[in-house]
Amino acid sequence: DGAGRAHRHGSPGRRASRSCTRAPKGMKLVRKRSVPAQLFEADVRMVMLNVYDLTQSCLVGAFNQAALVLIQGGIFHVAVEVWKQEFSYGFSDWGTGVACMMPRRDTTHTYRGSVELGHTELSGKECHTVVARLAMAEDWQGRHYSTWAHNCTHFARELVSHLGVDPVPAWVDRLGRVAEGFVAPLDATLMACCSRHQDSREKCEALWSDFSP
């Protein structure tokens, strides 16, 4: 799937959950090694796809643990990490659906692991400009969010294409693509959970308001 190596990160004060017996190609979860100071800039240019189990539900986590082995898929939330910030897309009843936060710290979902997509040639400022343009675009306003048809994975694919790195691996939303025609009626229920994404988006309004096309 062109995903590159993957890393495992534990949240502060919490033990990292165990990786599944088998994981999709490109998502072998290991602990992230410390980065020498001289390699710091190269490290922040590394684009990571951070993968979460959707919601904090232990049932979703257990399902994903099994699904990764059986069908190489699952029910995931994903976000793109670059230049020490994490960007994602979710539902909001007004304004942009694009949010930013500290990497791997989304408390709405359960962090599972990360996939390296390669180094971007863009500077931190250039990355900021790319994300700001997307955040202001009509396509990525929060009201257009759809659990299956227009979600965080679609946004991640769009963003990494602008960053010039490897694409989002297909296994991330394999289950969603298969299930879209059957479970669309669940959209309203899941969007109630995803509306919590709005909190982190509101905290990031200053990032977009400073941008002038």
C-alpha cells in the first residue's frame, strides 16, 4: 500500500496498548526511537498518518484488533502529523471541519499507531499555508462531513497529496468503503460522537484567521 515504516507511541502517563498479532503491510507498530538533535528537522518533516480506533469505546478497539487480522481493516479515525502538529477533519455544525492539535493527543479517540508517509519538502510555513487553504475551502467545512462518504480519511488523502509524500494506505478505510452502502443510516448516530471534534477545531481558529490568500 506504499505506506512506509510505522511507529508506535504511548500517551503520557498511559501504557501503550498491545499491537495486534498481525497488522496490515506498512503498519508494524513499534515504539518510536529517540531522535538525535542533528536529525530534528528531518524528523519534523516526516509526515505521519496517525491512526486511532474510532471513539474511546473498548468494543471498537476489540473489533479493530480482530479486523486488522481477519480483513486488514477496521473502524478508524486518522490524522496527518507534520511539523509537530496534527491535522484532521470532522463534523462541525458551522465553520471549518479542519482541526489541529498536539500529535497523537486526540482524546475523542483511542490512539493505535502511526504510519510513515515520507518527508515533505515543504517548510513549516508552507505546510501552514496548505492546511489553511484547505480549512477555508468549501469542501472541508464541517457541515459537509459524512461518516462514510466525506470523512477524515478523505481529508488525509487530500492533505498528503499536497505535501508530496506517499498516499494514505488503502487498508485504513477498506471496511468503510465496503460498508458504505449498507450502514449509511448510521451516519447520524456516529456524527453525534464526531461532533466533539468541534472542540479542538474551535481552539485552532487562530491558525486559520491569520491566513490571507
